[in-house]
Amino acid sequence: MIPPAVSRGVLALRACVMGLALALLAWPLSVWTGVAAATLAAACGVVAGEATAHSRLRLSSGLLLAALTAAAGIAVARSVVDATLFAGLLGPVATLHLSEALLWLAIALPATLALRLVALRRPALAVIEVGAVALAVVAAVAAHRGGMVHRPYAIGDWAWSRGIDPGVVLLAVGALASFVLAALLFSRRSPDAVVQAARGRRPADDDVESYRRLPLHFAALAVLALFLLLVIRATGPPAPKAAGDLGLTGDPAEEEQDGNPQRGRGGGGSQRAGEQLGDIPFRDEYSSTGNQAPVAVAVLHDDYSPPSGVYYFRQSAFSQYNGRRLVQATRDDVDRDIVARFPSRPLVIPSAPAVGRARRALPTSIGLLADHVRPFALDSPVRLEPLHNDNPTRFRRVYAARSHVQTVPYEAMLGRRPGNASWSDEQWRHYTEAPSDPRYRELAESLLARLKPDYRDDPLAQALVVKDYLDKNGIYSRKSQHAGASDPAASFLFGDLTGYCVHFAHAAAYLLRSLDVPARVAAGYAVPESDRGGGSALLIRGANAHAWPEIQLDGLGWVVVDLAPEQSLDEPISAPDQALQRMLGEMMRQQQMAEFDQPLTRPIDFGRLARQLLLVILAALLAAYAIKIYRQVLPHLAPAPALPRVGYRAALDQLAEAGLRRRFGESREHFARRARSLTPSFFELSRWHLGWALGSRRGTSPVELRRLTDRVRRELDQSLPAWRRLLGIIHPFSWLRAR
């Protein structure tokens, strides 16, 4: 049999792991009595599975017995709540607790028994047991997927109240789970050992040795897990994966950092942002994958409600007509309000509309949770400035933006002239060039007939009547059949009017350009004011990616005239998680704060903790090498009476370095004979040590003992390849294997 101490330790480990796994599964599904019953039953199931596997019961019979036990237990649990007897005696609450306890007892005990039985009798299927534990852990923390770092709440609330990033705790849970799963694999017994134990025979030495190597395996795994956590701490966790249909996310443009504390891959891109986002694509089907993933958080530093009810964060503009669609302008004198790359110093944006009756200044702070090809800002930005990123594991970049935002409703902006008085003729042609298809002009003029004569020449009124037409007649859908047309916008507008925001924005821009109203298509994020939830933070998700048309009004700059189709074939976008929005908003506010005014607890300094841990590891290595050297040098310094002991120990250390050590239960004489092929001198040294251990003190020559000890080293050097000896020498803990 396996040594009792080792057997009990491994069995206790498995029982604890399976108990914890079932507790994680039962926690969101049952009351506390069900969780307790599942934990206890799982631990007992492991013990019962071990006993069954070492008995003469057939595997099929054991599985059948487990299935029958589960069925009977579930039936009993249901009968408890179905019958009125228990409710009358115990009350409804106690009856529910009793039923849940019986139900989870009936599920956990047979299930863990069957898993343990299969793992021992069919080692190739042991992965099922490990997979079940992994599934329990994954199910318990799966709520954090898609960037929901505050979930599950049991972890997120605990971490956030202590100033810890919940993502770090989740990573620690993952590392611990990996450690536990590896422990289950390392402690797996060979099928021969199980058969021998069932027959009452002693297992082979190799099986015993595999158990004795467990501490070394666990130590190596712990070091790897720690290294992984430190790497992730330094580089940051993976960013949420958002939908990239509009090309807003990705590697940023190249930039000079100039000491900028931002993190990310801004300096490593091989393309400029303009080349990465040259146009906005027409597709027949736009993906909804990653739509709920948070990509950024914006904090408003003043109260502001947009007249349109939507916050528009513009990232790019498409104003140059290339014969098929609107693409990013190649001229330097247009679209100067678009910032091509993340700035490394404060940047003033030219051509911004002035503050006045229709616009006011609004400062914001923006933290990116995913890499973006270029910065975005609210409405009409006038200044961008990089901020120090105090939380690089959560935010890819942080920067401040100052914008001149619209404050009056559209009715108050009527009567403005189109364009800009300072534009040249080339700039006017750039913003009014449209497809030669006469249907655009014909449709636009027919829509003007709906306006009162006083407003037919007003550019904003023209834009609003185009918006009204598309809102009432268009159908919003991620799926359409226009991408293959020579003019996708015409195929949409004069076809079934079913399309995505890209189709609506292009159609509106072309209709307005046909009326000589300067228009362009902008892309970025549109966040409904209702998502704000009364706070100052806005959670920006992949679902908020949007394209919209804009017109230029003299003195007001670019004015958003977005479309909102009354008909939609897609499900509406769900509201953001308010808890996550508040949490990320607080993290952004702390970018400007040295510390909490009154912190609940002192936040953990993970950098300092990592340095201290590395110092501890370094000290342990130095101590191990010091002990190793001391044990090798001691035979040359020790007095004669102690030489048989310290010399023999030094020789054992040499053999351990070579990978040869005494097996469990092996006598020293047998071990000496086994090692004789590598070092004959060790056999003679063992005889000296045996005599000394039995009390003989005659014939003990210090010179001879030291000579034998040195000869063992030389013989091992001659018998083993140099690389094997080198590995043994640099191994700091090889002396722990000697016995």
C-alpha cells in the first residue's frame, strides 16, 4: 500500500478540492444548507470513490450503483417539498432547507464517487475529473467575461472596498485554480498501483517516489504561477474584445512618447492611424460579437445634458468622395478637427467653434479600456492633453479633453449660413462633391417641398427634413444586401431602405451634398444620456460604435444630424451595467488623486509586494546554495569522529545531483550496490558509514575517508555527461533529495 501519511495527505487534498468545486457550483443555485451539503458530500464522495476503486467491485457496477443512489436521493428530495407532512412539522423555510440539503447530497456524493472511480480505474479518463473541477471554477467566475471586471459581485465588491483592482483578484483566482488542477494531475496514481493496492500488494517504488516528488512539483508550479501574475501585473490583463466593424479599435498610430506615461502599443505600430482607418466599410452583415464589451469610460467634469439626448464622441471623419464612398480626406486643409494620433503633450485643435450662446466649454477625462487607432472626444474638442496613467493594468491610456459642446436645441440654430466663410472654393467642392446619380438631387428636391417656403433654403432645415424622411422610411438592420453594389448608398436609398448606420449616414450626406450643403460622415461612439444613470461617468461599449452625418454651419462648426430609424429588425441595445460604470468612473477620478480622503483600508502596493517577494525568493536561493556548499566542504573541515557521517552525506548529495537517490524502503546496502555501477567508491564509503553507525570506531582513517569522498565526485564526473553534472550543480535544492 501507499505510505499512510502520504495517502491521507493526497486524499485530503482531493477531498478539499472537490468539496470546494461543488460549493462553487451550488453557491448561486441553492441556500446555505445546500452549499454545505454539497461540500460535505463531495468530500465524502472522494473517500468513497477511493475505497470503491481499491475494492473488487467492477467499474460498471460501481457506476450503476452511483446512478441509482443519485436517482433515489433526488426522488426523496422532491418528495420532501411535495408532501405537506414536512411543511406542517418543520415549517416551509426549514422544509426548503432540508430539501436542498438532500438534493445536493444526492447529486454531489454519487457524482464525485463516480468521477474518482473512473479516474482510478481508467486513467485515460482522469481528465474528466479535472475538467469537472475546472468547469466549476469557470462557472463561478464566468460573469466577469466581456470586460465585466466587477463581477461576480462577491469578488468585485470585496476587492473594490479595499482599493484592489478586481481584475487582479480574478487573476489570482485563476492562478490558484491552475495550481489546484495541476495538483490533481500530479497526484494521480498509476493504474498498476491501483490494481496492486486492490490486491493487497505493495506498490512499486516509482509510484511511491511520485508522491514524494509532489512538494517539488508544487513548488515549481507556484513559482510559475507567481511569475505569470507578475508578468500580467506589469503588462496588464487582456483588453476587452470589442466589435471592430467600424475600425475604431486597434493599434494606435505611431507617436513620440517624450516621457508620456501612457502604456499600450502606441509606439510599436507600423502604420499611421490614417492608413488603418482610411474609410468606413460597407458590409452585408455587421457582427454583434463583443458589442457589450466596455471599451472606454468618460468622466464629465461639469453637468451637461445634450439637446439631442445623445453624447457623441467623434473619432474620425470621412469627407472625401472617391467615386464609390466617402473616405478619409487626403488634404491637409480639411477636417482639421480630427486628431490623427494620441498626443504626447497638450494639443490645441484648430478651427474649433467659439464659445457663445450655442456652445459652452466642457472638460472631460477619458480612459481607454481597449486600444484605439486614435483619440476621440465629445462633440467639438478644442484641446487634448495626456494624463498620467496611475492604473495601467486597467486603462490602456488616459487623457483629458476640453470640448465646446452644443447647448441649444436645433430650432435655435435655424437661420445660419452653410459652411464656413473662410473656406476656399476647393474646400467647398470637397465637402459638397456627391455621386453623379441624378436620383439623389431629385429625391432631395422632392423632400424640400415638405418645408415651408421660408425654410427651404435653410441648411439645417434641409438636414432635418432629410432626417425625417430616413427616420420614417428606413429600416435599421445589421444585415443587408448592398455591399456588392457599385454605389452601396444608392442601392440602400433607392432600394429596400434596409441597412446599418453606415448606409443611413452616407445616404443623408449625399442627399445634403446634392443640395450644396457641406456634409460629411463621422464615426465614433454615441452614448444615450439615459445610460448616464444620474452620475458623471459614461461607460462606452462596443455597442455604442456609430456613424452619423454632420453638416457645417457658419459660426457653429460641425453639427450632428443623426438618424434614428423608427423601424428596426435588431434587438435594442441593453443599458450598461451601472455598477461597472460607477466603479470605472471612480477609477478614472482617482487618476487625479494621490489618495482617498478617507480610505476604508490602505490599498495594496502590488509593486512593493512583488519586490519583497522576489527578495524572499532570492534569499531562499542564496540560503539553499550556502547549505549545499557547506555540506560539500564540511568533510574537509570536520573532526575525525564526524567524518563517516558528513562524508557519507556529502556523497549522497553528489548522487542526488546526478539523479540517483535511495528509494522509499530501500536499505543503504542495497542502494550502495545499485550505485556501484556509477561510483564503486561509494560502496566502500557506505561500509565505513555502516560500521560507524553500528558503533565501530576501529580503523577509521580520516585521510582515507576524505579520499573516498573525493573519489566519488571524480567517478561521477567520469560516468555522467557534463550537462547532467552541470544541471545537478546549479540545482539549489538537490541536497533535499538525498537520504
